[in-house]
Amino acid sequence: MTTALSLAPAATAGAPASPYQFDVAVAPGDGAGLKANADLNAQFTTLQTSLQLGLEANPNLVRSDPLALAPQASASRETLGLNAAWVGPGAARLDLQVGEKLDQAWATPAFLASGGHQVDTDDLTARLDLSLTPLKAVDLTVGGGAEQRNILDTALAQAAAPESQRLFATATQDAHAGLKWRLTSWLSLNAGGKLEMADAQWRGPSTSGGATAAGLTYAFIEPSVDGAVTLPGKGQLDLSLTRAVSPIDAGAFATFAATEDRAASARFGPNREWRYRLSFDQKLAAMKLSAAVTQARIESATELGPVGADTQAPVAVTGGERQQVDLDLSAPLAAIGLPSLTLTSSGTWRNSRLRDPFTGEMRRASAESPQTAKIALVQSLAGLKARWGLEGQFGGDLALYQMSQISRVSVDDSLGGFVEYAPGSFALRLQVDGLYGGGRQTTDTIFAGPRANGFVERVDHHVDDGQAVRLVLKKAL
């Protein structure tokens, strides 16, 4: 539920309307939190500007078990952004985006003998993009951007002054260019590329408690080629080739950097792959169907691997391949005599092959589920100001590979449901998970020493119940 207010100076008789507008929105945040956003817009003949300010606070008002290790936590977020767009002759457009986002999180341990932590994450971004139409059937885009991210950790010591320590910092710059050529009314080609350069630095406690630091610098060219065909009935067929480079995983890099006595051969870097993708989107009346097939050649992937004698950490694993198929469907069922009913479903099939860093054998990527699917049937009861639905989830099995352990998680198919009553300014929702199934069985195979030795020491089993009942009340502010 959101309460919004929009203010604009009224136009007097014979005078033009003001180009300024001010918007304020207030909405519930996570838990017992609250968030507010203010947006000042100005629009002139060739210049459009927008200034946004956002504040969010999410205190944790539920006290933890005093005997548990789980910490008390709260968080806040402050955002500031400026967008400006200049529209020139010949469909030329220049866009400028500048912003800052500051996240603050506080964690207080249940045992007050130890200090808590305050973690500040500061993101600074700036982008400048230019789009032109030099020819009737050709669009050209060029631009670039920079981003700087700093994570600061403040140890809230009990008997000493707080000690601040920078844990993770990245600086990224990129420049890109793209060309779109509309050959016919139903066929277009896109070609482009991006040059990305990044520097990552980490400093913090090592695995033995001392101080350690690590740095990583890289630069990659990411070309892309795309062809799109427009089909009858608002459909589209798209074939693309892209070199995809993912951002550095801060948690994985911190674990790698904190590991002492790493072998000289241990390497860490961003995930990279050459990706072929064929996608299909079709809309038939109110029904929407989309499907995609992805074939990727893996250049580098992050997996747990050996970095020293009996020591493991996230490392870069080179080589391998993966395939993925995605399918999404949304269809109202009024055409078959079921008014107000809507069926939505999605499914993903995955397969990958890469070399295990510990054994050298080819296997599926760690934590990859071979297939997952969701299906939901929802009916709106307008006369009763209510709606209800059934939600099913299928698949989700996965395996986690470590130096001396393999954890296999088996997830049962599940069926849940909900009933929601919304007469006006509030909504009451009863959610029941695990009406059928939903349990998780975890099998941990523990090896005596590294898995490459092949000697199993013991096997542990854990079973978790997937049933849960939630009652949610939402009220407009």
C-alpha cells in the first residue's frame, strides 16, 4: 500500500502551465520499516530533468531468543539521483544520470559480551549516453559510465573506540557503442560492444584473525550481435551472440582474500562466458508466451577449489559449457468458461559441465538445479472484493561441492494457497505453504580428507518441513 502526493503550481488564466511537478510517495518497507521518496521534475522544450531523493528505515522490532546466536539487525537506505535528458534535432538525445546510494546495516549479537557491527555500503554512479539517427533506418548509440562502490565495516567494540575498516571497494569504468539497422519493417540487426575496466580491493581479517589485503584488476571487451524478426500477431524471434562478464562477487572475493597462504596458482575473477541465445515472444489476444534457449561456452566460473594444503576458497575455474531453456506462459481462462481465472506458469531447465577443481572430473556446476517450475491459478471475486489462488512449485534439487564434503538437497514438489480479502483501504491475506509436499531432505557425505581420496567417513541426513501459515494485514497509510 502506498500513499502518494503530487503538487504542481496551477496555471492561471492566459498563462502557461508550470513546467515543474513535485511528487512524494510513502510506503511500508521490509518488516516494520518505512520508506519515502520525493521526485522533482522539470520539463522544458528540449530539456527534461528529474531529481529524486529517497529515505528508507527498516528496524527489527522482534527480539531474538537471548540464547541464540542470531543477531539483532536493522537497516537504512538513503538515495539521491539526478536525471537530465536533452532532445535535439533529428531525434538526437543526450542522457545524463548521476546518483548515490548509501545503505547502513547494524547487527548486535545476542551475547552482549562481544561487539556488534555497522556496515556502510556507498554506491556512486554516473552515466552519459548519446543516441542519434544519422540515417532513416539507422540508430547509433554511444556512451560511457563509471561506478564506485565502497563497503565499510565498523566494529562496535565494548571497551574501546569504534574501529573502522574498509572491507571491499570497486571502481568500474565502461564505454560502449551500438548500431541498429532496420533493414525492413520486420527485420532489424544490432551490433555493439562494451569495454569494461574494473579494480577491486579488499582488506580485512584473515582466517587466523590477522589483517590481510588483496587486489584484482581486469579489463574485458564485450561484443554483441543481435538479429530480430517481427512475427505476425505481435510476435518476435531474436537470435543473439554476446560475451557476458558478470560483476565481481563481493562475498566470494572476500573469502578468497581472507584465506592465508594461498598457492601462487590460485586465481579469482569475474564469471565470463560466450552466450548464444534464441528467444521467442508471442502474444495471442490476452495470452502471452515466451521461450528462450541458451547455449554458453564458459570462460571462467566461480567454484570452491583448493588454494593450499587442506584449504579451500572460491576460485576461478576455466572451461566448460552450459545450456538453459526457459518457458513462460500467462493465460486468462475466460475463453474456456472459467471467468476471472488466470493461469501463469514458468519453467527452467539447466545443464552444465565443468571440471571439478578437487578431483579433475567433469560435473554439473555447484548449486545448479537441473529443473525448476512454478504454476499459479488465481481467481478474482470482484463481487466479494476478494481473490484466491493455488501455487505449485516443482524441482529445485541441487548439490554443493566442497573439498571434503558433498551436500545433496532434494526438494519435494509443493502446493500452497492463499485467500485475500480487500474491501477498501486494507487487505487481509491468509497464506498457507506446504498444503502438499514442500519438504527438504539434505544428505551430507563427509570424506576423510579431500574428496579425491574417495574415502567416505560418514553420511548425515537432515529433513526440514516446508509447511508454514502466514496471516498478513496491509493498511493504507
